[in-house]
Amino acid sequence: MRGLAPLLPACNGGRVHAFYRKQQERVRHETIPSLEELLTNAAPALAKGPIALILMEDDVEADSTVRHCLSSGFRSVVAFGVSDIILANDLPDTVHRVVYDMSQSNALTDVVNAMIEKAPAQWIYYGYNSEYIFFPFCENRAIGEMLSFHTEERRDAVLTYVVDLYAGDLDAHPNAVSLDDAYMDKSGYYALARKDKENNFAERQLDFFGGLRWRFEEHVPMPRRRIDRISIFRAKPGLRLNPDHTFNDQEYNTYACPWHHSINLCLPLASQHYGSTLLFPNGEGPEA
């Protein structure tokens, strides 16, 4: 894959861009000092879906990630990260900037599960900075249209794959991030049958592997090697996200419904947060 940047506007063309331009005409985004403050006054941020939760572990492409979600048609974008991560001032008021340290233990599950409780029946997407959501017909369709189709198929969750991208020239891009010159592994992806706690094969569930996590798997803890994630789901009472990106409702973890295939999505990851909570829990880096 060469050049992620040209694909981003193509993924959000026409009507979706018009929606984003309308959003830009509104007042600037707000900053919320803590997760607790957001939960206390959650109505403006969670009133209309679909909702995007952006978990910012650093400032790498944080601004472009938020803008991509807006262009994709998300009605609300809630960005979590420490105060040192600065977003542009021209973002609309549908962006809610929450000061929250994503490096602390259980940050992922604490944030997502808190949002589930406050936004019942809403479609929620969660992803990290420098991840860009791609879905079928995203060139001229909004995320809400895709989710309307998915709802009609009686599905409440969407399986996504995190595809590692990296710059072709590490001398020019020392942090391995380049939206204009992005590469991906074209082979080496595979899936294994998932087993439940009783060591039986789970129905319609697979563990997917590949990309840099596969090539450097000796440096990646076993629980962090999978590239599959249920990134988009419909919140409901009692639903909980587990630390391994699965849910306590097993039907949410399936790749398809019992009667036919279902939509899957792709999350190109334009940077590798080695030593972060994305690959290593509690900020632990690879072993020497």
C-alpha cells in the first residue's frame, strides 16, 4: 500500500465532506478536565450517534485522526488524552476533548465501559490515534448509513482488523509514520479457531494475526498479538468490554451472523506505539 493520505479524502467524499464543512461552521470544540466531569455532564457528547472515542496515547496524527472521524460522519467525537496533546482550535463543538491519561492501568476498559453505561442503544466506535477507519463504500457513504444496513441485518457489533502501516523510508520518517508513503505487509495474515474457557471451539469466533505483530511476535506478549477487534458496537445495559478487546456478550465477538456473512471493517494503523498500551500492557516495552 502506497500513500494513505490520498485515500483519506476519497474515503469521505461528497455528502460526508459537506457534513464536515457544516460542522466546521459551528463554535470550537470544548475541553473537559476529566472523565468524571464528562460522565457528570455527558448529554452533549453522547446525545447523538454514532459516537467515536479516540484514545490518544501520544500526539502522533491525533488531529488527522479526529478529522477523519468527522469526515466519516460520526455525530460526536470524544478524544481522550493527557493535556500535553493539543488538538487544533478549528475543530467543531461536536469534538469533546477529555483530559485523561491513557497510559494508566485499565484505561481502555475504564473509558469504553463508562461510555457504554452513559450511551445505551447508541453505536460507539473506539480506536487509537493514527488509526483510520475504512468501511465498505466509504468513498460516498457515511458511517451512519453503513450502520443502518448492519442494524437491518440484526447485528449489534462489527468485527474490524487493525492493519499495521509503516513508512518506506525510516531515515526520512524516524517514527515510521508517513501518510504519504505508507506500506503494509501483503501476506502473512491468518486466523485460528478461538476456544472458550472450557477449551471448546467458540461458535463463529476466530483469532486473527499478521502484520508487524506477527513478524516481531517474539517481542510482543501473547495477549497483544491479535489484530482483530470489535471496534464498533451498539451499547446496551450490562455490556462490558474486556481487556483483550472482546465483550462479555459472546454474540458481539462473532465475525458473522448464523445465516450469512456480515460486514467487516479495516483500521489502517499508521504508527506503532511500541512500549504503549496498544501492544504492551501498563507501558511495558519489548523484552531484550
